[in-house]
Amino acid sequence: VPTSLTHAAGGVRRASPVAVPRMVAAPPAAERAWTPQSWRTMPIKQTPTYPDQTEVEAVEKRLRGGVPLVFSGETDRLTSALARASRGEAFVLQGGDCAESFDEFAKYGGKNIADTFTLLIQMSIVLMYSIGPVVKIGRMAGQFAKPRSSAVERAKNAALSLPSYRGDMINGEAFEESARVPDPERMWTAFVQSTATMNLLRTQASGGALDLNRIQDINLKFVKGTAAGSRFSEYVRNVSGALRFMNSCGVPVDSPAVTTAEFYVSHEALLLPYEESLCRPGAHDSSKVYATSGHFLWLGDRTRQVDGAHVEFLRGIANPIGIKCGPTLDPAELLELLAILNPDNTPGRITLITRMGAGKIAEGLPPLIRAVESAGAVVTWVCDPMHGNTESSPSGYKTRPFTNVLEEVRGFLEVHKKMGSIAGGLHLELTGQDVTECVGGMQELSHDDLASRYESTCDPRLNASQALELAFLVAETVGG
Ligand code: PEP
Ligand code: MN
């Protein structure tokens, strides 16, 4: 029963697989006992106010009896994989919707999930061929809650303002007063959709859909005719040739390493009643508590206060966690976060997801790298080139110029190269659907094109062709 789980002072203790220096002295937060509920006494941001708390408690109770979405052994395997990425022995590819949607899932019957998954696999083939092993993580099966810059939203060209949409897990997107009232039942709907999503991902990953022996079938239909699609077919030819050659040498090419894919899921740990209710003891070590809502959870740029509820929740769970690092993050504050969230300096536990903006990365990233290195902290550096590059289009849509996305990735790779640190991966908002949400790319989408297929309920996503183009850039720059 998760409510009975309590840790001794200092949160979860893990044995470090390698000798690493101790972190700076842990601040008082780390001296308090942690429980899955201890966040409830701390100041909290970005949280909904539900009209009826007893309804919330009823849903929490159902979730506490719900099946775990992920297994603690898988979660530990991801920590090890991220530790390899911190040393440059693997590259992280994390991506998916800004916000998963109930309507989109129903409209496509889950095919949107399968398509985004295929896109991530196509990108990982490009990266694997050029760089090395790829740690594949979806922003999926739980990415339903959104932090918002403003508590209220105004209708396009109208004076009326309503409480902001906070993701399908909290309230409705429709611009109507009633839709914007937080409804706890939505947590349950998100959970059910997440279990279906997880099931679909597992069948895709292990059911033969990704057998590299049939690599020519791993392609999204609408990508085939594009410039990105024809570049991808070069990789298909190369990989097929390599497999034929291995086969000729007598190396088995029907092994799971070739016919299946290891895939993890992640989301922002924003809605803490949901996260708390899905905490479970570890299967192998019941003294540890795992969030079983996903393998990897991250701390958003708006909820990373050192004495806040979100940091408190994350410090005690045994999962690998991410910290979004925006341009306002002070290096000293980052070190405090690391001391609280990873007091044992366990490799793979912390992924720093920098999201500075194309114009700020060259100045903003080096001080963070210097701070981390001076403290001897082990982290996995990942680039989110999306959230620092959001703009309003003259047509009224939120968009991201693809050139700025590419420029931030280039800047990220350059800074790490110059400073001798490891550029460990990418964190992207993308979809396998042929949407028109980010301007630019090989298809040269213009501001006027945005209206034609803008389907995101929140931030603009890269479409398949833009996402592949980004993979080619990284493959060429890192792979040489
Ligand atoms: C996000 O990843 O969707 C997000 C809101 O990011 P950030 O916290 O970095 O703004
Ligand atoms: Mn987003």
C-alpha cells in the first residue's frame, strides 16, 4: 500500500555503480522524511483548484488500486541507459506531443501513437547508424497536464477571457466556461488512455513492427515522397546492406536486438495527486518507491522551486528524472536542486534538459556546465530546442521557426564540444501526423500554411519531415 511507504531522512538511497564525488552539503529539504504525500505540505504552483475535494479523493482511491503502467525493473534499466548517455556511450531521443489529447486518440484510434512511435524509430535508425546506441523515450502515456504562463486565456480577437486550458487530464480545451472547470474524473480518463497507449507501444516494440530485417516497411506513408523521405531511404539501403553482410558472416540477424526495440515513456510530473496515487514499492527492493505512471518524469521550468511541492515529490521516487533548465535558472540554484534530487550523485538519475532559445544557448549553457563540473555532479545533458523558441505567428497561431530549432541544437552541440562535456540527446515535441504547426523546414511551411493542419492542443510540434531533417543534422554533426 503506497500510503504506508516512508523513507528515512535523505530520501531514497541507492548504491552508486561507480565512485563519484559527494555533492555539496544537502540543504534542509533532504533531511526531512519523504513520503509519496510529503509534497502536500509544501507551497505548490500550477495546480488546479477542484470544485469538490471529495470527488478528487474518490478518483485518487481508484488510481491507488490501478495497475502500474511500468515495471520498476524497466525503470532501473532506463537509469542505467541514461548513465551510459551521460558518458557519451549512448544518445537520448525523447519526443512526442506537447500534450496528449483525448480527442486525437479517439479520432485516430491510437494510430497517432503508432505513427509517432514509427517516426521516433526512423529518427533513431538515422542516429544509431551515425552515432551509436539510442535511448528511445516517448513523451507519451501520461503527458496530459500543462503548466501555463498565464492563469487566464483570451479568445482570438475577443475580449472574453476564461481560465487557461491545463491539459486534458485537468480541464477541457473548448473555449467555454464549463469546459475550463477542473474535473478530477479526467485523471481517470488519462490513466485509462495511458494504459491503452502503453499496451499499443509494447505490441509495436516487440510484435515485429520494428524488425530491421524489414526496414523498408518502417516508413510513414506521407514521408515517402518528400526530400526527407528519400534521404531516409539511403539509411534503409545502408542498414539492409549491413544486415545482409552480417547474415553472410553467420551473425544471427533474427535476435531480439535486431527485431525489437526498447522503448520508454515519460511525462512532466505536474499533477501530483495523480503521480502520488500511482506510486508503488519496487518489485526487487520494496524499500524504494517508484512512480509507475511512466519510466521517466521531469520537473518543469515553472515548478522547479527548491522548496516547492514538485521538487519534494520527485526527490523521493526511484525513477530517473529530468530537470528543465530555462534561461532564468541560476547555476547556484541548479546545484541546490542537484543536491536535493540526487544526494548520492547516482549516474543516470538526473537528466538536465536545457531549453534556452536559439539566441540564448551560447551564453546560457556554459555557466550551467561549469557549475555542474565544479560540483563533480554526474548529469545527462539533453537539448530541448522547442520551448525557448515559441513565437506568435501573424496568423494568430503559436509556432516555432524550424531554423531556430535547428540553431539551438547546433548551439547545444557546439557549446558541449567546446567545453569538453557530453551532448547526450534531444527532447522534442513532434508527431507522426502530417501537421503544419512549425514554420520552415524542407517543405518550407509558411505562416499562411499553419491553418491548414494545425492540430496541437498546446504547443506546435515538428512534423515527420521536419523531425527527420533534425535527425540528419545531428547525425552529421555528432557522427561526423
Ligand atoms: C513542456 O515540456 O511541454 C514544457 C512546458 O516545458 P518547460 O517546462 O520547459 O516550459
Ligand atoms: Mn510544450
